[in-house]
Amino acid sequence: MKEVIESRNAPQPSGAYSQGIKSGNFIFVSGQDGASGGDTIAGQTAASLEQINQILAEKGSGLENIVHMTCHISGLNESTAKEFNRVYAAYFNEVKKKPARITTGSQLLSDAKVEITAIAELS
């Protein structure tokens, strides 16, 4: 049975989607753009990950429970990838089992340079 997850600590959906869905023992978090983190890849990466963490926290989960992430970066190149990975790595530094991940260049993100989606297990 699907259950909608709503967090007041993350941006509210701007369209016909939910912040997250709990289904079985998994949480599926919609893409969280980092526009609130300023104009840098680093700031937007941090904002996206914080938003994901807040949505997961609504069901008692957290970044350590993420099993897969899809990361979109506008203008993906060696420099933006390094900036993204520096911040991303800091968030998962203490996590022993890092999530599976794909990172892709996305040129058509609205006002954001970073958007991240996640799938996590319940704690």
C-alpha cells in the first residue's frame, strides 16, 4: 500500500507529484532540486541532500538508509563533477555502505543546477 510522505522542512511539490512515497519497506523520494542553495553546484548539492534527509526523516529513515540515487547536474563537466562529488562525499563520509548512484548531465533543469532523487530502506 502506498503512503504519501510530506515534510514541512522540504519544498512543497510544484506539480502533480509527492515529495516521497512509502511502499512496503522502501521510501521513494522525488527529485529535490537545490535551487534554494544558491548559485553554486556545492550549495545546491547540499540543499538537495538536506531536503532528501528531511523527507526520509518523516518516516524515521535517513541518508544512511539510501540504496540508490539518481543525480542530475546542469552543465556536467570535470569541474562541476568534482564540486558535486566533494559535497556529496562529505554527506556520506560516515556511511559504511554507500548507495548505488548514477550521475548524469541534465541541461533542462528549471532554475536549478542540481536535482537528486533517492530510494531508501526504512530503518
